[in-house]
Amino acid sequence: MVNFNFRSLEIGIEEAILLFLITIEILDFFRIIPAELEFVEKTVAIITVLFLTYKVSLSWILIGERFKNLDILITAGFFFLGLRSALGFVISASLEQSYFQPFYKLVVMNISFLEKFSFLLGILIFIVISVIMIGFPIRKESFLKMIHEHGLSKTFFQKIARFCMIYL
């Protein structure tokens, strides 16, 4: 006989969010959820991906030291670059009846501007991050250290090469 204790599961917030997202996706597959709940699911999924991007700390991966402000900028850059897929959801959701219909109509009317603006802003953020990180020394075992970058960039060509590597 197996003794099962529900208290030993230790379900945290991450597991609860993941369970929520999986459940909503299954219900969405069978088309039995309202459009409002689908909007909430997409919003939670985007926030979760952005949170995980921040927690991974791409500044630590690149240069071997965590800079929270740079991680926030990197997350914002990914948000603006990924906004196009969220706008695609809004276009498809605008065809359904929903409480968010006025919001959907506003977004659809300005979709061209929003796509261009968010893409350019995302690219600009990554250019600024790359320029800022040129002056940082490469520490520990990091991505840039693995490709034979170390110390500070001294010459103009070293700075251009480091900018390109960080930007890529």
C-alpha cells in the first residue's frame, strides 16, 4: 500500500503558474475558454518568459558578472522585440466578442505604428546595451571569455569587435 501525503508536494508559485498555463492551453485547444481568460493566459505567459529572462542574467552569461540594471534593459529589449507576436494575438482576438474589445480595436487601429516602434526600440535598447558593455572587463568563465575576449578593450578595433560580439 502506497502512503501519499499532499503536503509533501511542496508546490511553489512557479509550479502553480506552469499548471495554470498548461490547463488553459488544453482548454484553449478544445475551444472551451472565454476570450478574457485567453488574454489573461497570454499576459501571464509573456510575464513569465520575461521574468525567466531576467532571472537567467544574460549580463552574467556574457561577461561573468551580474548587473541588474543591464538585465532589466535586456529583458525590456526582448519584450519590445517580441511584442509583434503579442500584437498578432490581439488581431486574432479582436474578431471575438470580449470585454477587451475597445482595447483590441485601439491596438488594431495602431498596429503598424506599434510594430515599427517596438521593433526599433528593441534594437535601440540592444545597441545601447552593447555600447555600455564595451567598457566592462570580462570576468570569470563567461561567453566572451570562451571566445578569447578578456580584460578591457583598448584599441578602437577591439571595441568594435566587442560591440559586435555583445550585440550578436
